Amino acid sequence: MKTLDFGVPSDYTLRFSSSSVFECALSIAAFTREEIYDKLDHSLEHFRSMRDRMSDTLHKEVSLSGHVHTWRSLLFLAHQCPHVWNSPWEQHVQLFLNWIQENEHCLTKLAAPYLGEIYVSELDDALAGNQTAQRHLIEVHTDNPVIHLNLRYLFSVKSHDFLEHLVNLLTYWYKEIEGFRMADTMMALEQDRRHAEQLATGLTSRELIRLLTRGSELQPHPGVNTLWLVPQFAYRPFTIINHLAQCVVYYYPVGDEFLPWGTTHAQMNQAAALHKALGDVQRLRLLTLLRQSPKSLAEITHRLNATKSNIHHHLTLLRTADLVQVQDGIYSLNHEAISRVGTELRALLGAQQT
């Protein structure tokens, strides 16, 4: 088997960014996925509060975004907006909104997901109205509901309606949900970004990705020459991976040390995630199984006589608690984290007593 060596830092160009537009888009994405609320650092009360603050206009736009995944469109567009990166974060949202309005005529093309080099020409044809290309691309991506539904929408929506939706979605989300706390959020994100830039001077690409994403392994990406690293609050503790032409984007969770509400809140999240992960017999069985030896998802599913979706759910919670790690599709115990079981709770209670 041929392999690629990612051990040399010069293998990739590293790019670091933080933006209120990225944070808004990821916050919308998190809000529209109720099935993962219990896996995120934010509490259920946090999401209820967001819903209560929404106007009817915003609720309508968010519902549409959750169905056709136009939060991804915001991300793709933000990466291409030329005015954002040399401007103060306070201007990002308005500069972005001005830019997409200037580009209404080609907005669906700019917002379309990157499907890989083999589909570039066909996607252009589909966005130009070629129904054969549209049907083929939708069929090819049927197994990916996010891309599948997003393509269906982009192939059918009128440019003006698409623009109006994105403008209303971002404008009202920022005004009603994110704007009041964005100063604290961006201060933390920018501190993390600067810290990541400093780390990059002494680490390989593989080491940097593993550190920032809390254990994710840098996978071989043929044709990719740039890694774009973006800290985020909205999806903590998860890392979201996005693909652009010749570029992989990691929206990684902002480090605990940069949280504006202090380390006690981080300790609460860590203790809650740990004890939630351990509070289920099936997950304890899974940990016991992995104690014997690392295993693939298929092996775990077979040994525990469960469905892949069920096991994947349990593995997600165990990985959130840092008890399980995965590399090249093989799951194993994180022995260092397991040795700390109980430490988080003792640290939290000790911190509250002082």
C-alpha cells in the first residue's frame, strides 16, 4: 500500500482565521441538530433560550437552513469573501453581507459545496440549469443527506430568494442570538488563533492537528496543499471538517484556557461529559471490550450484537468524554484519560470550595 508522509511541516501551507461569520454559521448548524444537544458543551437551557429569543422571521429562516443546510453555504461563502480577513471582527458580518449582495448573480455557484475535482465541471453544468447533471449529482450523493438536500435546494432556488434567505438568516441570527456575546467570544477565539500560530512553529502538521482537535489524526488528502484552522465555540467539544478546493478546513474547539467564563465552567463540562459517558451499561460493556484490544466499528457491532447507529452513538459520547480515541477507523481506550477518572470531579468541587 502506498503511503504519504505528513511528518514534514512544509507538506502543507497552514492558514489560521477566526471570524464572527464562521461562528454564526456553526452556531446555526448546532442549533438545527437537536439530536446532538446532549453531546455539546452548551446546556439544553442554552438552546431553549436561543429559541425563546427568536423572532418569527428568524425562526422561519433557521427552519429552512436546518432543512437544506444553508449554514454550510455561509461557511463556503465566508471562506471566499476577500474583505473579511484584513478587517476587525466587528466589521465581518456587514462586510460579508455587502459582498454576497454584490455577487447575487453568481451566489449559488460560490455557495455550492466542493464535491471533489471529478465533479467540478458537472457541478458547473448543474448550477447552470443542466437537469441531467443535477439528477446525477443528487443521485451520487443520496447517502449524504446534508449534501443531497443542499444540492436540491441550490439547483432549484432563484438567486434573489437565496440571497434574501442568507441575508435574513445571518442578520437576524447575529442581532437576536450571537451579537450580545460576540465580543467575549471573539476575544477568546482570537487568543486561541494566535496561540495556534505560535504552536505551529514547533510542531509538524500531524502533531498540530492532533493537539488542536483533541486527538484527531491528519488523514491523507491527495491534492490538498493547505490546512485552514478555525477555532470555534458553537460545536465544542467536536471538530468539524470541511473541504474546499486543495484545502481542508478544521473548525476545532476553542481551548479551555481561553474560555471567557473561566476554567470552572470547563471543569463542569468535562465532569458532566465523563460521568454521563459512564452512566450506561452498554457503554461500560464497550469500554470493557476495548480493554481487551482495539477494534473497528464492525467488530464492536458484532461483538455487542447491536446496530452500527447505536454503537456509533455510544462511541460519540465516549469520545466526547475523551475515554475512547480513534485512528484509521480503529477504536481504542485512551488509557491516560481513564487514569484520570474522578479527577475532574474532585478538581471541580475543590475549585468551588476555594
